[in-house]
Amino acid sequence: MRAAGWVALAALAVTIASLGYLHVAPTGLSPVHNAVSQYGITPYRAGYRVATIAFGVAGAALALGLHDALTSVAFVVVLLVVFAVARGLISWFPMDAPGSGPTSTGRTHGLLALLAFGSATIAALRLSHVLARNSIWHGLEPVSTALGAAMAVCLLGLGFAGSSPAVRGRFGAIERGFYVSAIAWFAVFSFACATR
């Protein structure tokens, strides 16, 4: 369990470093307007691939750590495996370029993004219910609830972006809010596994 926690933390560090690099590289993308996935259709796509694979590794490692640390956590573990697979695959299915027509690759990208974001959100909310009835990490239950709720709010915002021009212009900022909430949730529970 401790090893899984440290692997997850190391993978999160790589994820954060890669995303940080992409945000300062001269990509021409706006963190407020453009989706994170757009880095995957720029000449900096390798940095995006590193970030997605590393985040997938963090998900798989956290699944192992939670499986060893807690009881009644099977559903959370399954959700984290779904997250890990979706994140690991997504950079091989790049999003469609803005303004271009939809493609099967772009639709697959959208499905993988939905699976990853949805599974992480549900995992956080479900873990809060597990922790409410568990003797260890009981104090982390509100943290999981708050971060899961933040992810859910961001997902709703991303959903509204499709139908509201005012929200659409802030798609990038909302998505990055999701990333911050998700990375924080992964970090908290990876650290808990690593130090138990």
C-alpha cells in the first residue's frame, strides 16, 4: 500500500510538471478558452501524452493503495481502473480541431474524457461514503466530499458550455478547475496511502 501511494505521488508530480510545461510553452492556447486536450493537437503533443499517461499511472496506483488500505472500496477501485485506462488511452485519440467536422477519433476522445472525468468524480463522492463508515481516514471524509463536489460542479459547467456561449468562452478555465480538484483528491489519498 505504501509503495502504491508513493508511485501515485510520483506519477502526479510528472502530471503536474507536464501540464505546467504545456501552460508556459508557446502553444498559442489560452488557459481560459482552450481545452487541455488541445495541447494534444499541437507540436507539443508529447507533453500532453506524458501528462495523460502519468495521470493514468496515478489512478492505477491509487486503486491498488486503496484496495489494500480500506474495506468496502471495490466500486471505488473499479472507477479508478476505468479512469486509469481512459487517461492512458486518450492521447492516442486526439480531439477534433476546433472548427473541423467530427471524426470517429474525436468522438472516441470525447468518450474517454467523459469516462475519465466521470469516474474520478464518482470515485471521490463514493469514497466519502466509505470513509464515513470506516475507522481509518474518517477525518478525510469531508475532503473527499468537497473535492468530489468541486469536480461535479466543474463537470456541470463543462456540460453547460455546449449550450451557453457565455460559458463556452470559459471552457478552459472550468476544465482546469476540474483538473485542480481531481489532482488534489488524488494527491490527498495517495499521500494517505504512502504514509499509513
